[in-house]
Amino acid sequence: MAAFAPDLPRLKVALKQTLLFGQEPSWELFAILVVYFVQGILGLARLATSFFLKDELGLSPAEVAAMMGVVSLPWVIKPVFGFLSDSLPIFGYRRRSYLIISSILGCGAWAAMGTVVHSAVSATITITLCSLAIAVSDVIVDSIVVERIRDESQADTGSLQALCWATTALGGLVTAYLSGFLLEHLSIRSIFLITASFPLLVLITATLIEDARVQMPQDFGAAKAQLQKIRVAISQKAIWLPVLFVFLWQATPSLDSAFFFFTTNDLGFGPEFLGRVRLVTSVASLIGVWAFQRFLKAVPLRKIFLWSTLISVVLGLTSLVLVTHANRALGIGDQWFSLGDSLILTVMGQIAFMPVLILAAQLCPPGVEATMFAILMSICNLAGILSHESGALLTHWLGVTDSNFDNLWQLVLITNLATLLPLPMLHWVPNHISDVDQSETPDFSVSSEVLLAEAELEAHIRLVSDTAP
């Protein structure tokens, strides 16, 4: 032991410089990373949820799409959770208590999915509770990270967010393939029960979070002042017009649920192969982020929105080849075509979404960055709900069911072309961030790099832990 002890400081330095991106090792940092890792690893239940709704509950593609819109609601009201955490401490704690509550809620909800859920109504309620647990823990851990950022030096800015993002990515990649592989060997409900154990990791480590005990606030004047700043910010045309464009751009109909039914019921893709697809799309998402940061970060926003949309529509229409089985006439197998299609579309989709993250981070006026950012991302999530619901209506209207895919090609065509509809309003988006006039708002600024890093992290959490098919 005496010979080994002198090496401990050296190991600590090596750990800090390599695995921890320059962050000082501590129990609180470990607890923070556990929360982000759990958010990524919860993706284990994604495919199980899809097959559960399709096979055990017998829901149609339109019903599944409609349900996915409902269960996404907690992500729309994320600012409420942040406001409650800041203003309403539980047992004297503003962060630790909410993490414990969210972990217990998540554990109980996934356990219920594995035992007592047997109807569409109970599934909708329970999956919504699963989504609520993730959303609450996401808000709380983000606020903890923001508090730690204030103590970072300029040289270390963004390193903590990068570490958190990498931890979530690791959790997502670990379960991407396993989500399908385990379904080949275990029952769906067994997967749910395994998933129920993951939030317990947050419950165990939540006590490691440094969270000073506070008294119940007697005066809500600060909260009122914050709300006034937000009202002033939202009323600025330079802010609400770009936000409106992004909302319209993301609210166009989705065909995800119908396409899942097609790949499983018509093409016969099994859980193991769909796990491979998830692994490919997870890696492709990382490639998309890297490609944007490496080659496109300095390109004007309007140009990125325009060309990424046009290219995504053209590539999205290649799904018609799979839907009509034309790939077979070309000698390309369904699985190979699906893998290649998923890889390219995910890379382009991530590149297309990166300007949204930049815009959301940069539009936040000084002084209300955290709350305003949560509001903007919630608006994006609301657009996603409308995308699911409008996709459900189209799926039902076109008569696409779990066994009838005759009109699926029309759904592919409509949903892809609908993405072009907001482009005439592209002039609402500033060509350069410097074009946004925020001179009317007070300056209590947090760096835009911090907000952008948080945006990238949230986007990846949504990718790897989304329970939707």
C-alpha cells in the first residue's frame, strides 16, 4: 500500500486530463454523470415499447402516433419544473429532493409497464410518467451544471457540458444494439423491469449532490422580475419571428409510427436488426454533429436551413424506393437499403437540427438565458407533438393500418414535401446571429457557448432516451 499510495495523485491527474475533460474528480461530478448516463441508457426500452404497443396492445399506426404526441407533453412544460425547483424547495432542498422524486417515479412507472399495464389508457398514463421522470431529472441536472459553470475558468468553458454529452452518448450507444438483441431472448415485460432498475442509480447517488438546505422563500419578487424579463424578450419581433419559423418547420407531419409498422409487419424486420439500425443512427447522429462543427458552423443560418431542408426532403423521398419495393428490382436487399438510408438521413437530420440549437442558444437575451432557453426548447417539443398528431391524422385519413400499406407511399410523399412549406418564411430567421437586436434587454449574460453545449446535450438526450417508436 505504501508503494501504491504515491501513485494516487498521478492517477487522479491522468483521470482528470483524459476521461474527465479537465474536470476535477469529485463525488458530486460522479453523481451528475450518473444522471446523464441513466438518461442515455433508458433507451433500452425504446424498441420494447414500440413492440408492446403494436403487438401486445394491438394499436394501429395512427393510434401509436397519437399516443406519442401525448406522452411527449412533459417535455413541453419543462420550464415549469425549473421554476418549481428554484422557487419551491422540498424538505429544504432545491435539487436533491427533485432528483430523488424523479428517480422513484421513473422506477415505479417502468415497473408498472412490466407488470400491471394491460390497456392503451394505462399505457399512455404510465409512459407519460416515464417521460415526466426523465424531463424532471433533465431540468434539475442541467441547473446543477449551470451552477457549476459559473466557477469555470474561460479556458475550461464548455468542458463540463462536453463531458456530460459524452456520458449520455455512452449510455445511448451501450443500449442501442442491446435494445433489439435482448428482445430476441427476453420478454418485453422483462425489458421494462430491467429498465426500472436504472433510475435507482440516480436515487442512490442523489445524496452526493451538493445542495445547501434553504428555507421556503417568503418573497417571490425575484421570480416576478424574471417573468417580466421573459415577457419583454418574447415581445421582441427579432425573437418571436425566428421562433415561429422553427415551430412551423418542426411541426410538419411525421410518419415514424407508420414506418415502424411497415418495417416490422411488411418487411419482417426483427428486434435484433432494429437494434442494429438504432446503433447505426446513434453513431450517425454523432457524425452529423461532428460534420456540422467541423465544416458548417460558420455558414449563414438561412443557407443551412435552406439546403439542409432541400437535401433532407430529397433523401427522405428515397423511402419511396423501400415502400414500393423498387430496391428489390435493383438487387438491393431491404435490410441493406434500410441501414444505408437510416445512416444518411440521420446525418442530414442532425445537421439540419443544429441551426435550431444555435438559434435557440443565441436568441436568449442576457439575464434570462436559462429560463428562456428552456422555453424555446419546449416550443420545439410542442412542435414535435403537433408533428406526431398531424402524422396520426394523415395516417388514419390515408387508411394506413398495421396490415394495409397500399397508401404508405402517399404518406411518405406528403410528409416529406410538407417540410418545404415553411421555407417561404425563411426570411424571418436572421442570416447571422449578429443581426438579432437585443439592446433593449438588461445584461446579466451567460456565454452563448454554454447554452449551445446544453442544447446539443438536450438534443442527444432526446435522441437516445425517447420512448417513441
